[in-house]
Amino acid sequence: MQQDTPDPGNIALIGAPSSAGARMAGQEQGPKALRDAGLIQSLRINGHEVKDLGDIEEVAFSPDPENPRQQNLSRVGSVLKQVESKVGSALTDKQWPLIIGGDCTITIGVLAALTSHFKSLGMIYLDGDVDLNTPDTTLSGVFDGMVLAHILGKGAEELSHFGARYPLLEEDNITLFGYSPEAGGLDPVEMELLKDTIMAKYPLEEIKDAAQEDAIKALEDLESKVDHILVHFDVDVIDQEDFPAVDVPHDPGLKLKQVQEALKIFLKSDKTIGLVVTEFNASRDSDGKFANQLVDLIREAKG
């Protein structure tokens, strides 16, 4: 099992153009939009070496009425296998993976690759929601509302047992940062689960104007527990006034500047070994404004 941390200056860019786990099409257009907005050039200007490993197969959402509680399960599973393979190749070459999606189920595939290389692994879940539903509790049947539950080993077996380790992560190695109960996206069952979880919790209402301070504390706490960290960045953590190009805009959410500050802190850590960017719906960005904003945010945060 590899223990060397990938070189943060040697980035492997991986596109995951899939909305298979989403509630509508559009997120599959995200990787192309970010490349067109100059993501690779921006990172290179910052001094990073960037190798573009290309995209997995593009998959757009389509309704799955025969499986209303677990829509497109097989298609999601296929996407995860491809993501796991590409991330695994990057890690073998000691490259630092930057995965751009795509719906947030892709993080399961990323973690499957990472846990094959690193024993002591944690995750910062920078997200407007907590994604703790399962097919038994979901109201929508879409898997991007069930991601964290499956990472913790609950739900559909094909996803909850994905990868070589079960569960992929334990609760005490996960930090929730920026989720917004006030936005109305958390279901009652998720609110109940949050009461008992031992995951570190930094909800929006507690962060308020202290994003930097809370990000430093959150990072230090997780660093004390694990040797390596993945940052999951779901762009719907950003307030809809600043960034509406998502499937489910959040009001309230963290301001764009707050997210940039927190992300910069998380990515500066020597223990951070990758970043997943998810839930950007490029079909809601006709003039490319928000793709450009997201590229600037990633460039500034990566340093």
C-alpha cells in the first residue's frame, strides 16, 4: 500500500462528465465548461504541472421510473468504476488528482481509489447538504442525495460496498463543513442522523463570519486523526446569490469569498492529496460567467 503523498505541484486533471446520479441533466457538461474557461492554463500559470488525463465516458441523467427509490444505479456504478481507474492511475504516477464533475456520486469512486493506496484517510465534505439518505429513506431516488450514506457503508450494496474497503470511511474521519439546514434541503431523517453522528460538524449557522477560523480548526482536528485527506467540494455550498448554476441552489449558503478562503486553507495542508469538484450545472451558465468564477476560485485556492 502506497504511503507517499502525491506531489501537489504535479496535478492530474480528470473529468467525470456524468449526471447519472443527479436529478436532471446538465452536470455532465461541467468538465468541458471548466476546460473551456481555462482551468488548465490557470493552474499552469500558478506554476503547477498539469497532465490532463481526459474524461470518462459522458453520461447524462435520464429518468428511471422503474426504480423510483434508486434511479440509474447501474449507470452510477459504471461511472464509479471508470473514476476509480483513472484516479488509481494518477496515484500510481504520484500525481495529485483534481477531479471535475459531474454529480457528487463520483466521490465514491475517488475514495475507492484512494483507500487502495492510503490506509489512514479522511475527508472534508464541503457541501450545502449532508447526503445521508438511502434508498429506504430518500424522497427523490437520486443518488447524489445519498453519497455520504454509501461512503459510510449504508444503502444499495453495489455502492455501499464499492471498492476494496468497507466502509470506505468511518464517521470519525469525516468533517462536514458548510451544510445549510436553513436552506431546506436536509430531510427529517438526515436531521435526526446528524444529532447522533460523530462526524465533525461545521454547519453554516455556526460558521457565519468565521469561515477562515473554522476552516483552520476543522483542518487541524482532522489532521490529528489521519495521514491523508480528500477535499470534496460541492459547489452548491455557495449561496445561490453568488452561484446559482447548480441543480438545487441554496439560500442561505456560504458566500463565494468564504468558500475560497476555506478551500485555500484545506488545500494548503501537506496531508491533502486530492480535490473533487462536483455539482456544477453548466446548462445553467449560458454565457460562461460561473465557469469562469469557478476556475478563478480553484486557481486561487490551489495557490
